[in-house]
Amino acid sequence: MNKKKNRREPLTDTQLLMTITICIFVGMYLLAMLLFKGGFLHPQQVFDMLNDNAPLIIVSCGLTVVMITGGIDISVGAVTSLVVMACVLYLNKGGNIFVAILLALGIGLAFGLIQGYLISYLEIQPFIVTLAGMFFARGMTTILSVNPQKVEHEAFGKLRDAKIVIPWLGYTAKNGNLVPARIELGVVVAIVCVIVIFLLLKFHKLGRGFYAIGGNQTSALMLGINVKRTRFLSYVICGLLSGISGFVFMMHTGAGNATNAAGMEMNAIASSIIGGTLLTGGVGNVVGTFFGTLTLTTIKKIVVSSGLNDPWWQSITTGGMLCFFILLQSVVLARRAKSKKA
């Protein structure tokens, strides 16, 4: 009896793929520290990765929720761009910051509600619906303004410039001055989103419903799960996180542009897949997605540090790394399934 109690349960597919991602990220970053040194030796390098990618982390969390259910949302980048432009124009007209936050949440929620309803209740293909949403959001962003817009709002400027300073994690510059580590407020928002979504997926009935319908929709129905409502809520959460991402993006850049967040949806999908989320659904974790985003960013920084500054090298490397992770996931899960049968 004691042996049975002390025996550890095997890792689930989600935990296994997440562990692989974390190990690869740590190994890759340590290798970069040994080979390139420089900025990789300073904690600020990691903080800069978080500062630059806080909006991507938030969007990737929403996309992970949708992908766990077996769906997809390619409109998240365009919605983020629309939120940025709408909030910039509103603040430049003397608007209130709290109302701007509500505006960002409202736009994201509207897309989540409409797209979720069309996909879940009218059973239209997710790719078609979110493709239409992407075109609509991009078009609305262009209608609002074709030209780049900088936020000219005093209160927002203070919010944008506010940073968490950690002196003991800083480094000494070449001129002898101590440069403290700095973390933007957007990173705090991103980490809170990761924690909230993690707790939702891990402990809440709704989160277990996401995994259930992604794993087997028929079995989920037999268990009494309202599949349509559960899938609908996954798109609502994704849209809401896209709205949050837009405001965080604006806090980071302090400006709006019609090409803002271009390609973010592809990076979010890549981050989710690298983090261990399967496109077929039923497997995924936002903690893995978080490290998937950091892995994707580390790859790009290693490419730049190698002297390959042309943008296409980053795209080629990202594509190769994505194929590697998809192949790795397939091999690991295939071997795992074979061992279970044996």
C-alpha cells in the first residue's frame, strides 16, 4: 500500500510538453550566455524581453485558451492594433485613462462576443470567422487614422514612464555608472494574466471544460458539458485579452500606427505551439506559452547576436524552430502513446 501511495503519477501530455519547452529555453539562454556573453549576462536582458513582449504574452494566453478547445483566432493582432489606435485618438482628445481602459476592454470584448457566437452557435469555421474579423479590424484601424499618432496626454505619459526599479539586479556601465534593472508596468499586467488564466485552466470547472471539448467533443457532451457555451466563452476570453494587450502595447510604445501589431497573431500561434499547445486541441498550458514566447524572443536575439541582422534570417530561424517543436511534440506524444499501449 505504501509503495502505491509513494509512486509518482506520470506527467500528463500538457505537463510533459511544458517541461520540455522550459528546459529548451533555459538551455538555449545558458548557451547564449556562454557564446555571446554581453547583454545575455545581465538580468536586464530578460527584463527587456519581457518589456518588449508583454502584449504578445497576453495575446498568446488568449490564443492558447482557444487552441486548447481545438479552435483558432487569427484576428488577435488586428484587434490589438485597433485598440491601440482607438485609445490613442481618444486620449489625444483629452479623454480619461480609465475610460480608455474600458474602451480597450470593450473593443476586445465585442470581437470576442461576435466571433464566439458565429463560431459556437452558428457553427461557422473559426478560420473563416476570425479571418473576416482580422480584415474588419485592420480596415477600421485604417479608417481611424492612416498616419502614425503619438499619445499627447500628460497623465498617460506618467503611466507610460512608470517603471519598477530593481537596483540590486542592475549592472555597471562602461562609464562606471550603475544602471538599475527596470520593469515596465505592462509586464506586471502580463504576469497577472498568465496567473489568472493558469488558475482558470487548472482549478476551475470552465477550464476543465476547455480541455474536455478539445480532447473529445462527443465525450464532453456525454459528461454534460455545454460545448457551445464553453467554446463561446473561450473566444470571449481571447477577445478580452486582445483588448488588454492593445492597451499594454500602447503603454509600451506610446503611439499608434495602422501597422501596429502586424504579424502578432502568427507570433502568438508560434509561441503557443512552442509552449506545448497542440493545434488539435486538448493539450496546452499558459505557463508553457509564457516560456514559448521567451524562447521565440531568445532565438531572434541569438540570430541578431550572430551578425545576421537581415529580417529574413529571423523569419527563417523562427520557421525552422517552429517545425522542430512540432516534430518534437509529435515524436514525444507518439512514443508516449506506444508505451501506454505496451
